[in-house]
Amino acid sequence: MELSAIALNCSLKASDAPSSTDKLLGEVLAELAKHDVAGEILRVADFDVKPGVTSDEGEGDAWPEIRRRIVAADILVLGTPIWLGQPSSIAKRVVERMDAFLGETDDRSRMPAFGKVAVVAVVGNEDGAHHCHAAMFQALNDVGFTLAATAGTYWVGNAMAATDYKDLRKPYEPTVQASAMMAANVAHLARLLRRSPYPGME
Amino acid sequence: MELSAIALNCSLKASDAPSSTDKLLGEVLAELAKHDVAGEILRVADFDVKPGVTSDEGEGDAWPEIRRRIVAADILVLGTPIWLGQPSSIAKRVVERMDAFLGETDDRSRMPAFGKVAVVAVVGNEDGAHHCHAAMFQALNDVGFTLAATAGTYWVGNAMAATDYKDLRKPYEPTVQASAMMAANVAHLARLLRRSPYPGME
Amino acid sequence: MELSAIALNCSLKASDAPSSTDKLLGEVLAELAKHDVAGEILRVADFDVKPGVTSDEGEGDAWPEIRRRIVAADILVLGTPIWLGQPSSIAKRVVERMDAFLGETDDRSRMPAFGKVAVVAVVGNEDGAHHCHAAMFQALNDVGFTLAATAGTYWVGNAMAATDYKDLRKPYEPTVQASAMMAANVAHLARLLRRSPYPGME
Amino acid sequence: MELSAIALNCSLKASDAPSSTDKLLGEVLAELAKHDVAGEILRVADFDVKPGVTSDEGEGDAWPEIRRRIVAADILVLGTPIWLGQPSSIAKRVVERMDAFLGETDDRSRMPAFGKVAVVAVVGNEDGAHHCHAAMFQALNDVGFTLAATAGTYWVGNAMAATDYKDLRKPYEPTVQASAMMAANVAHLARLLRRSPYPGME
């Protein structure tokens, strides 16, 4: 595979519990694979990511390892469930830790995420996906990620409904189409930026 | 009736066009009527509300009349459709015009909306209601409105769906229940605040 | 004192580190004390609040104790720093845990927060306070808290600035005034709702 | 010049009034010119942009002409003032009108904005820039625009302050730097996408 993607599942549950976010991330990685992108999913709740805004919060902090994998990848897929119409506290923690990128620039003022492309996959029983996209797009872009056209995919049910994405019996076509277009765009853009990095500033 | 409500329909369409927001606002006013609240709906797109942040933007500005009705009512029901996951430009214009309240305080620093209670009713084909609540709650609260418990009601369909609320054949129970509880709470609170106004500051 | 307030400091740092949020919360509690409200501050980062959306996530979860204090108080003061223009991951975790309130209703469908009044205090080096208010107002209102007029206070510096609120040498008057008005309003409303609780629904 | 940019000033005031947004947009276009991008500013309040979500709302609608210029440009610079911590109603109207792009795809499902790069410039007396970025990034990305790394620039003053950007006597360095890096990134990305358009889907 030519490119690599790291998908962060920001579910509140550890990986012994089934996750709708996991299902959507799996679909996104399958679409990316069609464009020569190798991917893996990390369940962030399995790790002890300490609160803070540095790249290493000391003993027991699992962030340095996750950060290493983000920096090694071409594409970041941030997956979050919706709670109270908003991204999960774990998704917020992840972008918070990348606040450190603002101070980790090279000699041309480029942050570690410059040239990397991010996408955001959101799942909830109901309502909240656009806001999760907005909040995560802004945070990820602030710390240097590029966003390809239609960089968000999602599934949500009717207002105040209780069905889980993981329990749907058949593919939900609008979400499948959104993920497919997102994957085509992000792979194209990541390839362009790998070959022609941002020049930065003197 | 003991209390009065003014409902602003912030649909992008004028009143010759059917409106899902109108349907939800009608339901909200019906619930409020059960609590002795008389209400009326105004379709904002029927009026020429000028851009600006004063209470009167001059010749042809329809805002002074709408403002008069807001100030005369105990309860403001702000109804907005969702476009791109966000409140309509007309809903934004309405709260923008109330920015003027910040400078229109009495001798105890109370804005014209002090003591009034606001609720927000949101309708879309899909996703965006919680963000519309968030944006409108903050703006309305900033300019002095009080928010009763569960001050938002809404209806939205599945992700990327196209059904209109106005075309549903039967009542959508979760929305009906949310509107009923909202009405009970807002009527109770408006009554308390009418009898015991905020004291303000010296 | 007639009423009680619990202030949650959602700083990313534990209580051995100085906190600008702490300074603002102290000022808010001092204003509340003038209206006969007794308050205490809890630094949430001192506790192990597990991720999840139930009221007890099992062994080692510190949330049940924090939840107990919230339910015992008349007023919740949620204090959050701004990171990337948004509430902290700890603030998000706190409201996420109160998602459980949605299912903990009494025989009149009232959540545990019904009748309680919330305010939100936000501090950052720069930009983000209004969005923090919006996100927290919506989440807190969804789970049953009432919001008095002007329920938010805040301090932020100029765009991309680095000064900390805790390092300001003298009181910042606009913030002092906002906190004072907020305290007057919230104490008034909490008193009304304690005497006349929401009736709920049959 | 190799590339072209259209800057939309979404101030609430028409072009006979001085505008802080205009000042920031002028600075952004000057930075873009260093990267071989020709630009012009349009004051949207000078035009009668009708409410709606089609590309032509009929008689008197000025949108078709603005839309034509957006489609002809490589780069969209959306400039908005902050009111109540949020983008202006005119900024919301502009993105609302581009909702029509969702249905205007070519035979490879590409919207008219595919391949175009957007940036967002925000000015306010105080607080709100990050939220304006978030709301505009999400809306613009939804309708097909690409966002280069650090696609937002802004200026805001201290909490509840009243200074206007247009009245600052000297350049505000952090904003100057943010605009310069933004311009370098967007010009680089627009050039790449012009040479290698998104392939779209069959």
C-alpha cells in the first residue's frame, strides 16, 4: 500500500465492548483500502491518555505512543460517538493533546500535522453529527491537518431514537456513499501533499 | 389567558409556502395553551428585517414592530429550520437584532428580555437540532432570556434523509412528549418570573 | 446560608497546580455568597471520573460522589478552561456523565436536575468563551438544568495572546460585573424554583 | 497571476461604511498576492441576496452573480464579523445558498466547489473566532470546499472589549503571521488541486 491511515475510535467503551463507531471506522478503512491506503483502528479507551496539553504528561501516559502513530501516518481518521449532541470526552482529549503541535514547529514554522489529511466519522443514535464535524474540523485544522472536500461521514437515526448503527441489518446507502466519496477525496489529497509538501514560511 | 407567547418562524420561506417549522410551532403553542398561555406565530420571512445590531435600522425596517411584540410577550418561541446543520440565516438575523438589548438596560442594569423565558423549536430533514439549540440558547441567554429546564424541542429524520416533518402522517411521539414537557416548564417559569422579577443590580 | 452551590473546576490540572478557572470560580462563589448562597469548589482532575454514560461506572469510579454533591446542591457552577476554542475534555466528561439523568426521572418525568440552576464560568488565554457557553448551556439544559438570564461569565485575552487570568494584577471590571449580575440572577431563580418546583407531567 | 481568489465580506454594513472585516480581508489578499493569487473583495450587504437554498431565487436575487464569481475562482475567502459569538446572518446566508451545490454534481458526483480551497477570516471586538471557524469550515466543507492547514485567521480583543480592528494603529503581529501562513498553505493547495483535480466517483 502506498499510504497509511490511523483510525482513532473515541468511543467511551474499551475494546471488549462492541462499538458502532468501530463499525463505521471499519467501513471507512475498507473504502480507503480501495485507494491503496493501509489502515488500523486504535480504541483510545484502551489506553490511559492523561489530561493535558503537552506531548508527554509523564509516567503512565499512553499518549506518546498514540502520537507516534499519528505522526507516522498520512491520514488521520477520527471516529467519535455522539453524546448530548457533541463529540465524546475522549475525542476532545485526543485533539487537546494535539494542542502541543502548535509549539512543535520546524524551521519553516510547520507543525507535525502539516501535510497530513484528516477525516471525521461520527455515529450516534440520533442528532449531532454536523456539530461533531464542525468541532473536530476546527480543532484538527487549527493544529495543522488538511481537510479534503466532504471530509466527514456519519450515521444518525431519527430524533430521540435508540437504534444503534452496529445493529442495522443492512448497509445504510447514504452513509456508504458519503464514506466512499470521502475516501476517494482524502486519498487523492494525501497523495498530492506527500509528493508536494507545504513549503511553510521562512 | 394569563400569559402570552410570540412564536417566530425563521423559515427561509414566506407564509405562502407550507413550513415544517410552522407545524412544530403550532404544536408548541397548543401545548402552551394548556397552561394558560395565549400565542401567535409570525413568519419572519414575510417581513423586511434589515441587517444590523440596533433596534431600528431606519426606513423600511420591519424589526421595530417585531421587537415590540417580543417585548410585550412573556415567552419567546424561536422556531428555526436546519440548513447545513445550523440555524437559518433568518434565525441568526433575529438574535443579531436583539444584540441591541445589551445596551438597552434600565436603572438596575436589566435588559428588555430580563424576566422573559425563551424556548427553541427546531425542524430539519436530518441532523443539526442540538447545535441549533446550543447556538440559540447561548445567543438568547446572552441578551437576557431565561431558559427553563429542557427548553428545546425538535424533529429530525435519519442521516441524509429527505422526509419533511410537515409530511409525517401521524404525530411523532418523542417530539410530542418533548414539546409537552417544555411547555409545562416554560409556563411555570414564566409565571414565577412575572410575579417575582429579577431584582437586577444597583 | 439559604442556598447551596457546587462549583466544578474542569481544569486539566489537579489541585496542586494553580488554575485560572479556580480564580474565576472563587470570584463567582464570592458573588453568590452576597446572595446567601454557600459554595465549595471541586477540582475534577483530582478525581478518577471514568468515561461512560451511567451514574456509576463501577470500581474506582469517583463520579457517584461528585454526582451526590450535585444532586444535593441548588446551583451548579461549571467552570472550564478553553482549549482549541472549546470546553475541556473534563468538562465534556462531566456533562456526559449527567446524560444518565435522562433515564432517572421521577413519577412526574422530572430529571434529578429539575429545579436546579446552572451557570458556566469560562477562562482562556484567548477566544472561545461564547462557544463554551453554548456547548455547556445546551448539554446542561438537555439534562434538566435551568439557566437564569446571563448565565455565563468569562475572561479571555486578545487573539492568540498568552496571558493567564490568574496572573492579572487587578480585577478585570467587565468580568467582575458579568459575574455579579449572573450571581444575582441565579440566586433569585434558584430561590423561586426551590419554593415552587416544576410540576412535571403526569 | 496564476490563481484567483474571491473574498466575500459578510459585514452587516454596506460598503459605504468602514469595516474591520474589510481590513482583514485586504491583508489576506495582500498575502495571497505574494503567492501569485489575484483577488477582489465583494461586500455582500451591497447585494440583495434572497433567502433560500437554490442557486437562483428569482426576480431581484443577486446571488446568481455572486455564485458565478465563486465558481470562477480558485479560492474562496469568507470574511465574517462576530455577533453574539457567532458568524453574521449574512455569512450564514452565503453558505446557505451554496447548499444548492449538493444537488449540482457532475457525472462523477463532484460538486461545483470540488477543487476549490476556502479560508475563513474572522473579526470581532471580542471572543467568537474559533466558533466562527468551526461553523464555516463545516458548512463550506459540506458543500465541497477543501481546507488547507490552518485555514482560519482572525482578530479579537479582550473579553467584552469594544476596540475595532480597523482602529488599531499598528499591525497585530499574531494575526499578520496567521494570515501569512494561511495564504502560503492555501495557495500551495489550490495550485495542486488545479493541476490534479479530485477524480470523483463513477
